[in-house]
Amino acid sequence: MKLLIVNPNSSRHITEAIQEHLSEDVLALFESVTFFTGPHESPAQISGTKTSVQSCKACLPLLLKRVPLDGGSAGSSQDGSGEVFYFESFDAVVVACFSDHPLVHELTKRTEQSTPVVSILEGALNYAVSLGKPFSIITSNEEWVQILNLSVPRVLKGYAGHRLWRGTVTSGLDVLQLHDTRNLRRIADVMRRENIERLKSTVVILGCAGFSGLEPALLSHISPPPSERTIILLDSIVATLKYVSARYDKASLCAQTR
């Protein structure tokens, strides 16, 4: 299964952080993983609805460029030209923004190959539900709290797991501040006070691509851990890749039916 991971903002170091912190075990779920960073027209960080729309407009033309159909890709070009949209030269696409990002909808409605396009919001929520434990989200800035609290019920609609959902908490930091090691203690303190103690969450989703790779460091700062339960910090990128592999990988699906 060939996977494309799209970072819709223009911050290449965010893409590099995602790439660096994906373990060999996770990468081994796929035949190949390709990374895409938004062009310079994209905002450096996605801080809410306005920058989400800006990043979608900037990325869409590049993802919709026609490219020769790889002989290893599934399907054939719809117009018989032997060319497909760039994003459809892959078997699945992950949009690495923790939101109901407009790029997911724009690509999905244009697909000619039924290529699945999944946000890390959808992937992480579905993975969290599969754990069967109460969960909540920690996000970057305050603007995301209301956006996510409205989006999550839509994504989980129809799933019994929505009863496990506890809410969203802000770290009070912008996306580009999350990887500053000086902020680790602050983020961990917020998680312990808000996600774990107030919302009674056992699973905390790190609800931003900017959190990628911070799971071990943050967990070590939540000290001492609550004695009554084990806390799980969920990297939204890793959770989504596991979800996509389990749901869409044809080889995995075939193996499961044997």
C-alpha cells in the first residue's frame, strides 16, 4: 500500500518532525510512504478556519496535477490518457492536520479512483474509540477548542464510541511553539489538570501534527501518574496510520478474510 502524507502548512520542519518520529514498525505497515509539504503560499501554521481554507487553496492545485499512472497503482485513468491526479498515484492519502480539513473534502469529491483521503482527526478518533476507554483531546490554541468540539460529534456520529468522548482542552500554545522543549512541562501540567483530572480521561489524543514525536517526553512529565489508571497519550499521526492500514490495506483485508 502506497501512502501519501500531506502536511498542508508550509513549515517543512513540521513535516520533518513527522517523518523522523515515525517508527520502523509503523512505516513497515506500508509499501512506501511519501511526504508532501504545502507550498510557500500555505500558512506556516494552521491556527483555525481561515488558515485551513488558505492551506487548502494552496495545496489543491499541486495535488490535482496530472501525472503518469504508475504501473503498480490500482485502477486506470478515467479518461484513458494514462494519467491520474497526483494524489491518486497513491493508494491512500492522510492529511496531517487535526481538523475536519477542507482538503479532505475537496480531494474526496474529485477522486476518480475512489482513493481514500483521511484526516488525522478521523483516524485518531476511530483509533481511540477502538481502545474502549474514556478519551479527550489536547490541542494547540484556544480557537481550536470550539472547532473540534463541533467536529468530533460529526465524525463519531453513529458510533457507540461517542459515549467515551470527554471534550477538548487547549494547551494555550500555537502550533510552532509545541516542539519548544521549554513548553513540555506546561503542556504536561495542562494535560494532567484538565484532560486527566477534570475530564477523567484515560486516553489523551495529542490533537495537532505539531505534537508529533512528543509522546514519550510528555508522558515522562506527567509525574506522578494517577495511581488508579494507566494514561495513554495518543500520537494522532501514528494512530491514523494504523487506522488507515487496518481499514484500507487490501493485503491486510484479504488476510483477515482467510
